Amino acid sequence: MYESKFFKTRKIFGHVTLITGLGGEQAYLIEGGERALLVDGLSGVGSLKAFVRELTELPVTLVNTHGHVDHIGADFEYGEVRIAPEDVELMYAHSSREMRLEFAKTGAMFAPLPTEPRLSDVTVPGPVKTLPLKDGDIFDLGGVELEVIAVPGHTRGTVVFLDRDLRIVYSGDACNRNTLLYGTESTSIEQYRESLLHLKNFLPAFDGLWGGHGGGAEAPGIVDDAISLCDEIMAGTDDAIGATGFGGRPCLYAKKKDERFRRLDGGTANIAYSRDRIWKKDI
């Protein structure tokens, strides 16, 4: 394990390193024979670019699963990123140093910070050359290939990356135990369900989802679980537990959970949503 005061690492496969930031957010460094792919840029507290230079000598391409604060921090260091066009505006909206520092201080929630970050530790935002990501794109790293799958929901530009050889997906926040769909940047539940059905087409190709939080892989059954939740929400038969989300936003949880976001019924997926964002709208 290689670590600094801002980051720690763990090898999850021979050529794949999981990198965790102060707020518990996760990125993945995937090395091929010719290039490396960095999936997500954490919150930008500490220099991820300098840290990655200690991990690989390969040229690095940075990609974002989506444009939220805890995934785009290194974009401003690299100055170039592959991101879905739908999330470029969101990336800049979440570029504030104060916003990213606050995430690092509060995002972990259940673990003490190894160091107390300061504003001076946060990467300075600036112009970024954004290159588009779209469904079906392939990244060839030299003996290692990653395929892009679009899964709009958590944000309109959310994508995941499929490695058919390892049989895994790097899923960001696309489908997990606490999928947030109450923001104005999220799709409706109906649209998210369609995205999950698209992802389901790839289920025969993967055995686990390595996400943006949590420290481990989710079983692929979480996709079907999330589809079932969408059906319940749309039918009005979910638990609809009132809660307050990030930024003080009111939301509803589809299933009862504990303080660590574990479902009380033993299920896996859970969705936090806004009642006025269930059905498709031209937004």
C-alpha cells in the first residue's frame, strides 16, 4: 500500500489500483501496456496528479464517471478530461475550492480524518479541455480495454466503464446502496429505469461493480434490485421515507435504512429521490 496524508491505495487487481481520498471518495488507476486510465479525480484535496506520478510512469488519461464535486477535483490539475457533455456544466458548478474542501471534511462521515485539510490544500479551479464521452466508446490501453456504458440517472451524464477481461465495471455512483436522484442534475426515476435496463444488457459480461464509495465491489444483482425499486417508486408502493439530503435538500428514500445507509430489509440498492421527479419531463 502506498499512501500520503491525502490519499491511500490498495491493489484490487494486478494492474488496477484503488485510490481513496480524504472524504472516502474513490478513483481507479488502470494500467495497460502503453497507457493508464484514471477513472475519476476525487475532490481535489491534495495533488492527485503528483500522487499518480508516483504510481505509474505511463501517460495518464483522466476520465469522469460524472461531474460531481467528489469526482472532478483532478480535472483542474490535468487540464484535460474525458467527460459526457451533459455534465460539463456540472463539473464547473462543482469546482469551488470551498465546496470541495467541505466534501473532504464531511464526506467520509464514519471515519476520522487522517489529517485536517485546509483551503490551501485544494486544487485551484481553471479552464479544462473537455473531450466527450459517449456510450460505446473504447479505451485501448495496450492489452487492456475499457468500454463506456451510458447510465444517466444520478446525473444526466453518468457513465460507467466495463472491463470484459476482468469482468468488472467501474461504476462511480451509477448504481449503489445510496443512489441519489433528487438533484436538479438527476434524471427522473422513469429515465433512470431505462438506463438501468440498458446496463442490464451487459450483465452477462461482469461479476462486480467497483463504485465511487464503499471500499468494495457490489454484486451485479444490485442492478435488478435498483430496477425493482424504480418500479415500486413509480407505482407508489415503496417506503418513501422522508429525509434531508446533501445541501439540505428534502428527499425520500425508497427503502428504510440505518444511519450507515444499510437497508433494514437486507436488500442492496437504495434510491433517494424527489417526488416531483418520478416521471419523464422535458428538463
